[in-house]
Amino acid sequence: MLTRCASLRAPGELFTSCLCLLLLGFGTTGGLQLDNAGLAESASSSPSTSFKSPGSLVKQDELGSSQWGPTTTQAQQLKQEGGRVAESLQSFPALLDALDVMQSSYFEVWQGTWPSAIDWTAAVMGTQVSASLGSMTTHKKEVAAGTHLASLYNATVSENLINKYFSHSLSFYHGEHAFALRGQAFDDMLWVVLGWLESIKFINLHSDLHYNTSEGTKASSIWYAKQFIPAFAHRARVFYDLASKGWDTSLCGGGMIWSPYLTPYKNAITNQLYISASVSMYLHFPGDYNSSPFISPSKDSRDGKLPPATSRDPKYLEAAVEGYKWLVSSNMTNKKGLYVDGFHIEGWHGGGGNGSIGSGRCDVRDEQVYTYNQGVILSGLRGLWEATGARSYLEDGHTLIRNVISATGWGVEDADERRNWAGIGRNGVLEESCDARGFCSQDGQAFKGIFFHHMTAFCASLPIGKANGIPFSASAELASLHKHSCQEYQPWIRHNAEAAYRTRDSKGIFGTWWTYGLWHGNTALDNTDTDVPNEGTDYRNKGIPRNKLWRFADDLAEPFLEDVVPSLDVTALDNTNSLWDPNARGRGRTLETQSGGVAVLRALHGVARTG
């Protein structure tokens, strides 16, 4: 067992003793093991129906291995190009290790936060921790059901670790820069909403799975953490109310504006966050009766205090449905079926009575593609299905996932062609356009992890029969359809997880350019073009442009954000030096790159258990 622990870190390093013991308690039975090429067969080899496109079904065996997975030739080629090989990568122990590295390396309990994070990425880290706790408590229940693994000692060890990381979440409630975030962009506020709703979901899940609630409200039958739900709910509600002010019908017929400090820009991420947060408020918000006046008095307030907010308020669902209807009709996807970044308005200019809304339409489209713009909507679509029972939301989600997989070059036969940019990656690996040249900002380094977090939420098993607190449940046929569709994505997720795993340094910290993990130490990089075709404005990595399309006239003299492109602008890859590490360029390995590793490993673990 200690040998297995040692293999999960870089050579010469051992797992922490707590996590080694957890391999006994949590176990790896049922865990998804990767072979050396990272291209093991799909978990299910029998023919089954799956989503292919809206309104159509396809037999899994009719897809053919070359469409969504590797051919035999490709598997052999990738194995030759694999470089460092993860030794028998087990998804759950690897997830625990990655989370341990993230928290022990970057989280400061006395500050209640990750000091190196910026406000919105800290909210994402909190979400990742709560989601990982959900995976841990579910796995704990699975292990406890296996009598050959269950023991009082192991249950105590696993519960202690869960409480350790939950204490980090609780500490973060006080360490989060809540008042500063109130004055930031609308997307920043919505990350806060999703984070605290994720924590509420975990608390309820852990309590339901491991504590006896059949005895009513006796203190001994309720997990202690439930006492924090009202505080978490209050923060989610306050930030949702603040962010909702970004919904605007004066331009483009609707849609969320990204930031009140810039010219009107209706981008994918803010609208996707609004949809996901709105439906999550409908499904998971327990109500809020805290009247603390943390927002400006309104016509609905009582003496400057917040009025009560109830659970399952239809306004949240209506906002999500309306938001998605607008997004779908906005023409915000490119020819590959990927979301581009957003729209400006032709001819718009502000300035008192001399201002003009210009065309009033979303007609200046920015073609920039980011990975997280393909992810956040997935949890929103899953929530919309749970809230309405409309199958079309699941169909749209599966179509988007397949578009993403295809745009990474997954299934391409020719080895040289696989190295070329396919739209959102290459060689079957998800990639940001900033990865290969090493100029990703703190924002950009967080994006891939966000995608896999929301994909995992989408691919969770559909409830059958009486669903616990969910308005709609699935028929056995629909649940099976969703299950087998998500199982089709397992080889691709496994491929990405292994690529990411190989980028770790001696401390176990993941890098940001996962594709390099497949090619390290091989000549494949010699013919890699690091100049990614880009028709859009990469403002997330290079800063807000200093022009009137993006900024108010008064702001043109001074930059709203400093350019974040590092001085090292790599145009060629040095494959001659075995010690050269492209993941050390620019910002290097960070909290945000580590969270990407946590998220893809959680996807590897979670999607394997779909159904």
C-alpha cells in the first residue's frame, strides 16, 4: 500500500501518511485505472443508445472507434510519444493527492483564503473544494457498502479528512473578500453564488449519506455543519441579487452585461454564469431570512433591510429559462459549435445626453474562444433539466461536449495533423490559446479546471423514480441514455487527465499546458506550431484593449487592466534541453493550474461512476 502511495507523487516523494491510510479507508475498488498510454478501452463495450445530436439517437457501436476515440494506430503512436508515463494512475487516490497539494501549498487557515488567488479565482477554488468533498463523501459511502473494506477506523480517518477540508471552506467564508467583490464585475459576483451553493449541496449530501435523520431534529442525528447553511445561503442570495442588476433589455433584447465599468459587452461567461446560478438558486437555495442590509435599500426592502427570500422561488427558474433562450438565439457559437466570447454594440457610445446606443444590437462579435466558455453552461443545462424535465437541455449539453471533444483533435489519425490546432486544443487535449507560448494570465490558468468541474456536474447520474428534492426525475430509458453518452467521453477525459498528470513537478504541482505532458522528451514538439490561429481579442490573458470599443472615453488615458503578457514570449520550443520545462514559463505553476489538475481528476473519477 505504501508503494502505491509513493507512485502517486514524483519520484522520491511519498504521499502524506493521512492519505496513504485513506487508501485503506476509501479504497480504490471500482476506481478507474489508466494504462500507460492513457487509452484504455471504454468502461462499457456492449452496444447502447446514447445522445448524438438533438432529437437523434445512435448506437454506441455504430459510432466507430475513430469518431470519438483513438484507433489502434493512434493508440500505438500516442504510446510512443507519451514521454513520462503515469504509473497505474488511480483516479480517486490521485484526486486526494492533488487536493492535498492544493490546500497544503496554497491555503492559509489563519487568513481563511488562498493568498495568491485573486477574488474570483478564490471563489472558484472554494467551489472546487466543496465539489471534491462531494466526491469524497460519495466514495466513502460506496466503500462503506463493501463489507470487505469497511471498518470503524477507516471511517474515522475519512471523516476526519472531510472535516479538515470543510473547515477550510468555513474559514474561507470569513476570509473571502465579500465587500470588495460587491463592487466588481457581474461575472465575479456570480462565481461567489455558485461557490456557496456548492457548499450547501455538499453539506446536505454528507448529512443525508452518513447521518441518521430519521429521528427528527435531534442534535445527534444532524451533521454539525448544517448550522452554517443559513450563512452560506445569505451570501449566495446577496450576490445573486447584486449580479442580477446586469440583466439588460435595452440592448440586444436581453442578456447580461459583463462589467459596469466598461462599454456594454455581453459575453458568454457572464450569461452562462447567470443561467447556472439562477437555476441553482431555484434548486438548492434553502431560503434566507437574514435581514442584514448588505445591499442598498430598494422598494422591496423593509427599512433598508432585506426582505425574506423563499426557496423554490419561480423567479429564479424564469431567469434561467429566459437567460438560456437569449443565449441560444444570440448567435454566439462558431462553425465548430463552440461558444465565442461575446458581443459589443456597433456605434454605441456613452456620455450623458450625448450618448447613443448605436445599432442597439449585438452585432460586433468577438471570435475569441476560451475553454471555460464551453463548460459553465453545462451545469446550467443539467439544472434546467432537473427543474423542468425538458430533455432538450440534456441534448444541448451532450452536443456541446461532443463539439469540444472534436475541437481538440480527438480521433485524428495523422500524427502530424494531431499536433495542429483543432479549435480548442490538439492531440485530443483541451488547451487554451495561451498555453503553448506560455503567456496565460491568472484568469487563463483557471479555465480548463472550470470546464471539467461543470462537465462533471452535467454527467452526474440522472435520478430515477422519486428524486431527493429535485422536481423531476428520469425514466429508466433516459437515465441509461445519459449514462452511456457520458461513458463515451471517458477515454477522452482519461486522456486529458493523464496528460495533465504528467505535467506535475517534484512537489506534485500541475502545469497549465497539459498537451506537453504527452510529448515531453520526444521530437514531436519540433514540428509544433505555437502560434494558435486567433481571430478574437484575448483580453483575459493580454489585458483590456485601450480603445473606444472596450473602454469609456474617460478611461482611455489610463489602462483598466495592466497588460499581463510576461516578458518571455516563447515562439519556439526548446526540445534539445531535457531539463527545459515549458510549464515553468510565464506565471509557472500556480494555485490555478493545480485546481485544473483537481478538476480533471475529479471528472475522471466522477464520470466513471455515472449511472
